Amino acid sequence: MAPAPKKKSPPIPAPKKPRLSQAEAIVRMLNATSQLIVENVPGDVTVARICEKAGVHTDYVARYFGSREELLCQSIEAAFQGIFLKTNAKETSALEVALVDYLDLVKLREARARTITYLLGCGVSPDRFKPGQKLVLESLYEQATNHNLTDRTKWNLILIGSLMIQGMSTFAEVNDMSEQQKLDMLSYIGYLIETGETVQSALGWAEPQAKTKKKK
């Protein structure tokens, strides 16, 4: 007599994702995206990976952000700008939510540069990043302590330093720079303000800017 067939166990249903409020879902998604951006190239930060890490449904991206690109924009700006708002206890906004888990500032700075370059290539308008960049530059200007430099010189050196930092992340990857070489570059950039008097004198940045004549 043939043995009776074994009864199949019913499949174990996958655990349901918890129901979240809109605010909590947004916080989770910004956190997850900012962490993935630091750890991966922007093109690999897909909707599926973001939502898996955040523990939310994939349709939340379109529902709360409109597009993956907008989520990338908001998360990298939130994480980076949050650093500047973190010291102000009265500020509470979406800009701080991506700092729940600590992200290394140098890695975050490199990730921001890569992500902005990637998003510009995706067709995102440069105007999308101007408010965040303005906050960064103004913060750097406030930290400039060399009183022998004119405002013109300070701003020029800050722009040069920012350009070098934003370009270094891509340059370092395609030229296989060591961590020590990256640190040396950052040290040099940080030294620009202190050594700016020579540049200021050589380029005439201590003088008022020439006024352009209006055409008749």
C-alpha cells in the first residue's frame, strides 16, 4: 500500500509593512536615501533599494516626492544642509531628518557633489540646488577669520575652494587617488584663506572692482 502523501504546509505569508504616517514615511525615505547615496553611486540608488531600506511601499516615492530624482535632491540637500542647522535648537524642519544616523561629513560632501552632477545629467535644473549652495557658501564666509582679506578676496577664495572640493570627488575616483592624497588636498583648500594675502596682492583683489561703463 502506497504511503499517504504528506500534507503541504501552507505558505508563510510575508510580513506586512507597517502602516506609517506621511511624516514618518518621508523621514524614513530621506534617511534611507541619504545613506544609500553615501555608500553607492547615484545611478545604483534605485526606488526598490530605497524603499526596501526604508521599509515602505515603492509607490510612496511617487506619492510623496513625485519622482526618484526629486527624492535624491531632497535627501542629499537635507543631510548636508542639516549640518548647518543642527547647532540651532530652534530650527526644526525636514532638513534635519536625514541626520538621525550619523554620516561622515567628508563622505557626505563627496556624495553631494556626485549626486548633483548626476542629477544635472538627468535634466534637473541647476536652480534646484542654488538655495542649498547659497547656505553652504554663506556659512563658509562666516568662518573666514583672516581680517586682512577684503570681502572680494574671501568670496573668490571660497568659490575656488568649493569648486575644487566639488570636482575632487569625481577626479579622485577616475584617477585612483589615495586617502592621504585626498586629505592633503582638503588641507590645502582649508589653507587658502590663511595664505590669501599673497593672491590678493598679486591679482589686485584688494582694490575696488572696476565699474563697467554703460553703453550709450
